[in-house]
Amino acid sequence: MGIVTRPVVWLSLVLAAGLAVVQWPNLRDLATYGATRVLPLEERLFAAGKYQRRVAAHRAESFSADQPLVVFLGDSLTQNFPLERLLRQPGLVNRGISGDTTRGVLQRLDTLPNGSSNDVCFLMIGYNDLKYRADSEILANVRRLVEALLARAGEKGTASVVVQSILPVASRRSWANQRIRRLNEGLAALCQERGLQFLDLHSTFLNVGQGGIDPALTEGGVHLNDEGYRRWAKGVAPLVKAVLAGPEAKTP
């Protein structure tokens, strides 16, 4: 009898020890939860072959210094944005990577192209951070991103960065939508402080009655369908055209 039960006892002890060490937080409470306990999950994302291959492909690309570039920087929403098809402009550069976070983007800023002095970066990032870090840390990372992008721009300064709001998600994810609204308020305040353009796409995707993203614009409640990308393209098209037309054509 002792021989039979001993493995069960040892297994119970191992499981108990594991549960004592790995205390995963409730994702609804992460607005105030520190990041340190869940960072290993994020590290696995960065180490994944798919992520690394996309980073390597970005580094391998080269661009002419004579061509103004419009860079879209973000996560899977950006990666899946069919820029050329919907915006129909030259000089569009996609720097989105599925699953990415503010921390990941900070680590791969060296993959951004060094084009002309008229380059502009459209930044949308932060949703995937919700499961890794508190709102204050997300906003602090976006601030670091903005400062790094401005440093790269040099004399061009604040005209080089457009911060896009985080989009709403399915209304059933009310906890996420509440945090997204607070984060967008923080992003708007940051842009006002630094003299940057804040592009509020959130309101154009929101179904006010349901409190989440318009179901007609999404696949699965987070990612966008073709109509969703058309809505996004419509929102950024005037700014993109102004950038690519050159400084003399830009509105003040």
C-alpha cells in the first residue's frame, strides 16, 4: 500500500509547491498589478522564432533617403494592416509584430528605417500590455517610446510622431475596455504635454450602446476585419497624404 501511495503523495507535494510559487494574478486586477511576476511569459514571446524572424526581416530592409516614409509601428493590428491596398501611397512601412508590447517595441526601435527627414511614425501599442503590466507602467513605456522617436527625428521634432489611441475590444471584455479608456486619456495627456498629434480612433470604432468595439468592424472582438481596416485607413489617410506630399503641403 505504501509503495502505491508514495508517488501520489510526492505528486501532491510538487503540485502544492508549484501553486505556491506560481500565483498568477487575475487579469482584471492588472491595472494595479506589478509586472515582475509575469515577465517570463513576455520573454517567451520575444524569444519565439516567429517574432525573431520578423525582427530580422525588418532589420534587413533598406530604404532610399530620398523617399519620405510613413512608418506604422505596433502589434498584430498593425502587422495585419494592408497599408498599400487601402492607403495607395508610396513610402509606407509596416513595423507591426503580432503579440508585441510597449517593452518589445522599445527593444526593436533599431529596426525602424533611416529614411528622409520627413519621415513620420504612426504608433499604436498597449493592448497586449494589459496582461503584463499596470497602466502606469504602460504609459511610462509609451513616454519612453515617444522620447526615443523624437530623438531619432532630430530637428523635425514633434511633427515626426503621431500617437494613435488604443482601439476598443468586444463589449464582453468590459474590464479591458475600462483600462483602455483610462490609457487613452493618459496618451492624450502625454501628447498635449509634448506637443504631439493624438489621433483618436477609439471613438470611431466604439459602439456606444454596447460599450465595446462595433461588431461590424472586428473578427473575434480584438482583431479587425476588412471593414475595420477600411475605417482605420480613412482615419489616417489625410495625415499620410500630407506627410508624403512634403512640408509645403502640410496643414499647420
